[in-house]
Amino acid sequence: MLPTSANSPKRRVLRRWRNRIRHQLPQSRQRRWLLYIAILATVHFFVGYGQRDLRRAFPFLFGEIDEPPTYKQLRQWELDLPQHNLELPFPEGRNGRYVYFRNQVRKLGWNNALNEVLMNTHLAYKSNRTYVFQDYMWKRSYYPWRWYKHRDWRPRTPLNALIGGPSAGGPWDKDDPAPRSVSERWFDIVCPKSERRIIYSEDVKPAIRWKNGDVIFKHWQKLLSEAPERCIEVKPVSLKVDPFPQTFDLYVWGSERILPLWEEFKNSPVSQLLSTSPIVQSAVDRNLYLFMARSSRAQNTDVPDPFDRMLAIHLRRGDFSQACLDLANWNSTFYSWNLLPSLPDSFSTPPGYEWGKNTPENVQLYLERCFPTDEFILNKIRTSRSDYIRGAKSGEPRVLDTLYLLTNDKSGWVDSMRPVLQREGWNTIVTTKQLHLDQEQKDVNMAVDMEFARKAAVFIGNGWSSFTSNIVHRRLVDGRDPNTIRFY
């Protein structure tokens, strides 16, 4: 690459040649020589830059157009939401009451963010305030697109690409007077900074930090309901003061303290009206043919819907091995709604734990359930299938011959499992990487996986996973039998 310094040797040589050409050659030949120099400088630049860097900075030069979507139309649609109108009567418009949770988690996994989006919407709803929704901001290592330093924007996805419903600005029930959620861009208009009350999370949390979820919820609800200010912004403190400055933080979500909120949250309009985004639904529809029965025997069954024949299993591999070791050494419980006592396959933390360290026997127990062996996975699939078929009511046809593997594996491990599973009688086996997705669908691929798992007849998940927990939430809100939700 050419040095950037104006006085570098290469720059001085180029200036010397340029000046000599200007003074000694006719104008037509000057242009020709200057063109030659420009070509040579460009070649030198490309050679010095390196092909790998060039592919990242200029993918179109190499025929690569696998780039993040702009969401131009969707962003305009969000801007044009009907509630973005100052003239609307109370409880919306210029006189409405708003709450913006700037302390929501950012740059973590989508499902860590989704937990908060839904619970904070519920809190705003019960506090008679408008919830302000935000883009999902990606953690760099989870970003599904090529990452290079030349980008001048932070990777983010509009919330309406991921979910639908009241949390993302959708309507409440017809007779519900609650104000509709607005975007953070509209919040800047309807609530200029001069009119906001700032509440720092650490000014509230110390008194309730280790209380049960329902106590935390009621404390915040009282504060937000009784505050006279029209516009409230909840801000995080420094991570040095509170590593988890969220309103409902990891210590709540990762323990049984969240469970007292379940019944109210499950029955709330936030959960009942939560819907699949059009982009996610289009990906499901586009790939449904992959799950269609292929054998003549399967096609003649009384269960034609591929989802009614499907067992979906969440198999997080790769980086999760270290996460499982960390969970073991902190003697962690299952995560969030995975802890519900109505669900089978519960996990009890074993005795013998010391602060930050567990016994070798306990670590092995965690790994068996958190990062299971091939044989353990096969046994769990067999057991779950058998229990589901055996649980059929009199005259109810039940068939499970379609398997969907939700996985981040890139090692070829899944492919090695395929022939084994086929011998177990799974006529149709589909994995995450087999899905055909366009730019927008790829950007929300984790939500696409979740939708397949939500609709499957049986779902096997990882009890320590927020991904699994949010699938559990959707399935139970849909009225699914808890016995169709299993954990390995």
C-alpha cells in the first residue's frame, strides 16, 4: 500500500515525474504519461493492499455481493407508523407519557435482548406509558455478515425485521386504550432532551437487586406510574459500577427469581399479541418444501402437516463448550422460563460447589446436559419421540419422522450424524445450513430457526440457553402441551 505521508520517498518520486512531464512534454503526451502513472499507482495500491483486505473492502470487485440488507423500505415503514403523530390525542401524541429504556442490553445475543424487549414492554404497559422500541445491536462475534474495519456504522437490525406485535409498534387489542410503542427516532421528536427526566438504573436497583422478579417489577411500575414527568429515560451506569445495569438483569433471568412473573407475563397482551415478523414468516414459507414428506408411505399418513410430524432440536456447538464449562464452575441453574416446574427434564444444581469452582464430578454432570455426547443426543431423541407417540389420545394419529437440527455447527459434525439418524427412521432431516435465505432473511436467521422450533410437534432444547427459553415462552403462550418441550 502507498504510504500516507506526503514526504514519503514514493510520493516524492511520483511528484518528480509529474513535474518533469508537465515541463518537458506537449499537453497530449502529458495526459498520456499521467494516465500511465495513475495506472501504475493503482496497480501498486492493489498489490500492496492484499487480496484478503480488498475482498473485505471491495467485495463487488470479486463478484461477492453477500452484504447486509439496508432495510430501506422497512425503516421508512417504521418512520411512517401512525402513532408517530404529535397531533394524536392522549395517551399518544405530544401529551403522551413515554419511557425509553436506554439501559436495555446491547451487543449480546438476540435472545438476551428479546427477554428485555418483552418484559420492558410489559412494564411500560402496566405503568400506562408508551414503550420506546430500539434496533437490535449485534455482538460482533454473532454478526452473520463479513466484518471489516471500513464500515462506518454499527451493525444493527430493525426490531420489526425480527418480531411483530405491540413491542415493535403493532396495535393492542381493539378495546385496549394503551398507547402504541414508538421508535427511538420518534422519541427524540416527541420527547426532546430538555423535557426528559433521567433515571439512572443504579439509583433504583440497590434496594431491590436480589428480590424476586415480581417485587422488582412492582417497584419499577410504581416509580414509572407515579412520576409526573411526561418523558422518562432510564440510563445505565458504568459497567464498573454495575456489570448488568438492565432493569431486569442477568441475575434475575438466570435464576428462579424470574418465575413469580410467569403467569402474568404469559397472559399479558405483550405475550399474547407477540407475532412472527413478515420477513421471518417469508423465510419459513420459502423453506417449507424441505420438510415435506418424500416417501410414499409418509405421504399417505393422516398427518399431512410437516410441522405436526417434526421434532426440532437445538444443538449449539462450537463456542458453547467453553460456555458450558463456565456455567458448571458457577453452578448455574437452567435459564429463565426453562426453570418452570411444569416442564419435564428439570435440572437441580448438585452439592459440593465452591465459589467459582465446581467438583470434577459436577462439571461432568453439567457437560452431559449442556454439551452432550452423540449417544446422549440420540437417546434423548429416541425417548422424546417415544413419549410423544405414547401420549396420543385414543384415535389421535401421531407420527414423528421429520427432524430439524437447529445448530451453529460448522465442523461437519452434523453431517456425520445424518446416516445414524436415518437408520433411526427419520425420513426427512434438515439442518439450519440447508435453509435458502435472501439478505433480509439471513440477517434474522436466528429468529427463523426459532419459528420452526416453535411450530414443531416436539422441541428439545438446552436448559441453559436464552434461545431455548424464548422458544419455550412462545410454545406455552401458544397453548402447547408442556410435555412436548424437552431438555437434554
